[in-house]
Amino acid sequence: MIEKIRRIWCEQFGRPDIATTDDFFALGGSSIVMMRIQGALMDDLHIDIPIDELYRRPTVAETAQWLENSTVADVGDCPGSSGNS
């Protein structure tokens, strides 16, 4: 999962050299970039990650760790899913 998140950050920042410990804000991240990251994570991981949770975890590693320790109930269902299988 960490590599998927890192790839998304690289795509959204337009640079291939982002490390898992690089800070979003130190990289020059803006609210627009964060919204693009959120959308890409939703598309790729099928989880609606609240934007405030992403801001609280400003590195790839912190985001990945939080996702790995969270359940879908903690994170939120993907929009459009009924929750009934």
C-alpha cells in the first residue's frame, strides 16, 4: 500500500523523487494538491479518506500506516456503495 500512495503523491506533485518520509507541506503542497491526492486515493484504493485525516498525516508513511490500522468503518465507505454485499 505504501508504494501505491507514494506513486500517487509523485503523480500529483509531478516529480518522481518523493520519499515516504517527505512532508507534504515541505514539498510545497497546497489544498488543491491535497484534494487531487484524496481523489486519486479514493479511485485507486476505493476508500473515501477524509481530507482532514490526510492533513493530520502529512507523509506517505503516516498515511499508509493509518490506513493499515483503520477499518473501512473508521475511514468511510466509498461514495455510491450501498454497504450491502
